[in-house]
Amino acid sequence: MKSTIFFFMFLLSTSIYASYNSIHLVITQDDMNKYRQKAESYDFSNSQIVIQGERQPIKKLATRGQTSIRAPRRSFSVKLEEKITLNNLANGKVEQFKTKDFKLVNMWEDNGYVTAQLGYNFFREFDLYKTRTTYAEVFINDVSQGLYLVVDNPEVYAKKEVNAECFVRRGYKKSFDIKFPKVEEDSEKYTDCEEAFKWSMNPSKYLKGEELYNHLSKVMNLKAYYKWLMINTLLESGDYSDEVYFYAVKDFYSPTYLYFEIMAWDPDDIFQKPHLSIQNILRSKRLKQTLLMSLEIHLERLIDRDAVLYAKFAGDLIKFLETEATDELIDKLIQDTRNKIDPYLGNDRIKEMSKLDRLDESIKETGYTTEYVENLLSQYAKRIKARKQNLLIKARNILK
């Protein structure tokens, strides 16, 4: 028995270290001199990528991000002519996936480089995140830039895998960005998408109770949207309103109208207080009482104030926390995150570059150490389980 366990642990350890990735970007000296001069997006020219010794030209390389565009280590968008192969650790096994359109996320404000990955693990577990993420040490002209999170472009999934009619990123308040179709390419389809999305986010004020619930269920996967909200609530995601995509399909169940599915995105604000927007500040008292983490969006405010929608949410939340988000699952997802980052812990180059990030003052001199990351994940596990129990008490009281 002991030998079997030892053999299993040996295989797991071997798999973990086999999941290491390195990505080498080759950039001209002119671009090197220019791209750090301003905190804004920059398009590179004549750049190349080297993976496992194979070099190929890059179709498009650009810096990206909002607040992270100011970071010493920039994030990048990468588009290639041909797919590259990356390693990914999933369920204790190394799998390889091919991609030619991805983001290199610098994790500038990602505590321990594990916070967003843990969020992605939760959303993927419940089929709310559809594409893949993995870690990679990134080099520019053979100089390490530290650890990055490689994130497959979700637009490719929506377009290629599910043949979506349109793909929308929601913003704050009532704003949104239609990623495709482009208005100049198909104005009619663009308008259909625009109107359908507005109708799903802002239904008629005359709809209430079961009628409102049925309407929302007809225009979007409301069960999936509820679960997305539940996970954001469980993980205390303070600024999630714009971290979601909606992709519309027409199928057997909705052959004549657009029906929106949900895809989580960029969960880098978990374990945070609610976003300090005007909408949330004006409802600060209610935010201490509600099961939701934010009331910035009209749809969330509808769910919060409509008795039927809120009761259904509370009931679904209880079932989710009791039967799906078990303590065993929480431990598993924490361990999966630990295993995934393991090949990079103790890497002196990565540790040194992490000192350029927004770190806790206590580790400014050391950067992210193995001990720090392990302690952080242990704290996260305890925090999620405690949050779960508090939410169960609150939700049960609502249904009394």
C-alpha cells in the first residue's frame, strides 16, 4: 500500500515539473526602446516567438491591460500564424494544448500569482470558463521577465467552438462592447446583438416575479448566470461586473432569437471588498445585507429587490454550497492551484522579477517565496470555507 502511494506521488511530482513552459519573445532594439516609454498600448513590429527551440514570426504582438499597462512587466496580446504547443497540468496529468491567439498576463496585482488561477479553477469546475490557462516563464531577448499566466483568447472559443452569433463583454453601468460581429462587417447582425443584449440586461420594468424570471430564462442561461454570481459571492469578488462575456447562439431551443450563454473572465479581484462605484456606495447598507457582492448592474439590482428572483437565488445558493461547493472540492481546487504553480516556485529569476509587482510590504525584499504562496493558499482555503458557512446562515434566514 505504501509503495503504491509513493509511486503515485512520484508520478504526480514528475507530471508537475513536466508542465513547465517557457516562452521566448524576440523583439527589435527599436521596439525595446519605445514600448516602455508610455503607459499605453504598443504594437511591436517584426517580432518572433520561440517555443521548445522552434522559432516563428508573430502576426501581432501588443501590450495590453488597463491598470497593468503601467506595470514594469507589461502584459501582451499574441497572435500567431501557426499554433504553438503548451503544457498544462489538469487533474494531476500533463496535457498539451495548441493555441495561436492568447494573452500573456503579468499578474501584477495577483497575490502570490495564484489568486486569478484559483478563480479560473472554480469557474472551470462549474463549466463557466470554457478556454484554458497555464503558467509560463516569459523571456524577452533571452532575459527573463518572470512568471505570466497564459490565457487562451475566449473570442476564439465563441467563434470557432460554438459558432456564436455574437460575443459581448459587459462593462460597468449599462456599457458593453460587442467583440463580434463588427458593425462594419454585418450591421444587421450587429444591431440584432445590440438590441438582444440590452433586452436581456434591462428587461421591461413591468415584468415582475415569475413573469420576470421566465423572461430572463428565455433570453439567457439564467441558471448559469446565478451560478456565476454565486461563485463571485463565495470568493468575495469585489469587482466582477465587467469580468464576464456573453455569447449568443441560435439552436433548437431558440431558433428565432438570441439566447445568451455566460463565460467568466479575469477573476483577479477575488477576496476584495465591493467595488467603490457610485452605485455601490449609494447602496452600501444593502450590500452588508444582500447575498450579492455588487449592485452596480441593473440586472443584479433586479435580482436583489424582486422577491421571487431573490428567493430563487437564495435557494439555489443553499443547494450549491451544500451539494456542489463541498469542503472536499474547495481543498481539491486549492491543491490543483498549488500543483500548477509548483514548477515555478523557488525559481530565482521569477522571484526576483516578482519584486517589481504590487506586493505586500512584508515581502518586498524577498518576492514571492514558496512558503508565502503555500501559506496564502492555506489561508484562502480557510477563508472560502468560513465564507461558505456565513452565506448558508444568511441564505437560510432569507427563506424562513
